[in-house]
Amino acid sequence: GTLGVAVIGTGRMGADHVRRLDRVISGARVAAVVDIDGDRAKRAAGGIDGCTAYTDAAAALSAPDVDAVLIASPAPAHEATLLEAFARDLPVLCEKPLTPDAASALRVVEAEARLGHRRVQVGFMRRYDPEYLRLKALLDGGGIGRPLMLHCRHRNAATPPGFTEQMMINDSVVHEIDATRWLLGQEIAAVTVLKPARSSAAPEGLGDPQLVLLETSGGALADVEIFVNCGFGYQVQCEAVGERGSARIGDAHGLLVNTAGRWGGEIPQDFVERFRTAYDEQVQRWVTATREGRTEGPTAWDGYAAAAACEAGTRAQASGARERVMLAERPRLYG
Ligand code: ISE
């Protein structure tokens, strides 16, 4: 039957997932929405047939018409909802980051391992982006030989209020950390962060942009420019350099216009627009797999490994030194 989904958190991503499940995805319906702000929850549920608004995640998870959970609340609230979902053996799609730090992410990994089967797909949606998938297929097929370096750029037009320097790593560079692990099939071994002169367009206290250097377990390097107040739009680019060639994605040359003595195109303004297909695909694949009794996609271990690398990254921001990533032993559930 149709999968009844409870969406936890109705902020920016949560509201977008409610719309997506309601109008784009097949095989699912929004059975419940949860927000600690009751009015916001009611607004999100409004107009959706049979959708109940809650202020308490546990209450929504115990509702008889809820079969699965999509977590889009702020990261510090993820762990409690994940453990609640495990207690009821409910399948979960959890927005990134899995949790805000490595210790809590490891608790989630251990709880799922105790359950004995996978229940969590982590929302690293770049793995569903058509361009990233082409790059991954090229690398896996040996198309440019052994990959040695990734050059990444991650630019946001502007930050929302309250965005911190740690969030530049935990919320933003976490995507490059996952993409590097996934594209290369290697762990992140060490992280270094360098800071150029601060852009005067950045809010007070935010050292923006920064250069993050990731060293992998297989001896590859990934450099990431993170610039969260670049002003001109949302850009995510990645160039892989291999022994026999290079390959680059994210140039967004969909429509190139020549007029009035100039050439150019448009730059998307945010991630919801740039990664629309990836978000749709991620949620559709989750719904389809869940209805077939499977869990696939990025694992809780991927969420933990990314959190451990992020922790080294925020240490590196503070110390200015090269910080090693400490990983726990990988439970057998994750291969
Ligand atoms: C946001 O949380 C995301 O996940 C976006 O993909 C990223 O570009 C942005 O910097 C984050 O704040």
C-alpha cells in the first residue's frame, strides 16, 4: 500500500519534503507533520488529506498510519528521533548531518547495529545528482585512470542568521566530505583548514571563505573552497584529476545565451533549485526501497564517518594545524 510518512521538522527542507512527498513522489503520502512550533506544523499539514499535525515526534511515530519517518529537524534533535524510530523498527530518511558530532553519530550506528538490520538512509543527496552520478561512473570505469585529486568549490549566495564557522564544515563541507568518500571509495584520514583574508561581505565573526584540505586513506587529496557569502548565487563544482585525465562537473552550462556583445547563463540561487532532481530522486528511491522492504543509499556509517571528519575539520579551523580523523571500528552490518 501507500507509505504513510511522518515528516519531522517543517523548516526550509522539511516543508520542501512535505511538498515533494505530496505532489512529486509516487507511492507515499504525508500522514503526519511534526514541529515544536504548533502553528507552523498546522500550516504544513493544511490542505493535505489525512495529514495530522503534531508538536511531539514520539506521538507522531506511534500513530497507526505512520509507516516511515523523514527527519528534517535541526541536527541536535536527530538522535532522539532516530532512536525512537529504531524502537518501533520504522524506516528513516534522515537529513544531513546525521547528528551534530561524532560521538552521537556513533551511538546511532551502534543502535542500528544492535537492531541487526539497516533502517536509515542519510540525506547525502548529491549521490543522486545526475552530474555526480556520471562522474562516479567515469571514475569507477577507470575513465581517467586512478583519481589523485579533487578540486571542489562550494559557494552559497548568503548565510541565514546564526550561521557559524563550525556550520561551514558541519552543514556545508560535510557534502564534499561525503562526496569524496563516495567518489573515491576511501575514508578521510586528515583535515587542514586555511583562511584567507575575510570577505567584508561576510557577517561579523564569520571567517568566510575558507580552504579545506582533505587527505584520504588511499593517498588522494581533495581541496574545498567553502564560500558561504559569495553573493552571486549557489555553485557546487568538482573536478577530478586522474592519472590519465580529468573530469569536471557543476559548470551549469544548460543554456548559454549570446546577446548584446556578451555571452552567459544563469546561476541558481539556492540548493533546493540546483539539486531539485537529486532531492526528488533521493526521496523517490527511499520510498520505493522502503515499500519493497529494503534500505539502500548512504548509511548511518557514512553519516558517522562524515561526522568524524567534520570534527577533525572544526578542530583544524581552531588549531590551524593538520588534524587526524579518528574512526571507530566499522560494525559488520555496514560491510
Ligand atoms: C545546507 O544545509 C546544505 O545542505 C546545502 O547543500 C549547502 O550548500 C549549504 O551550505 C548548507 O547550509
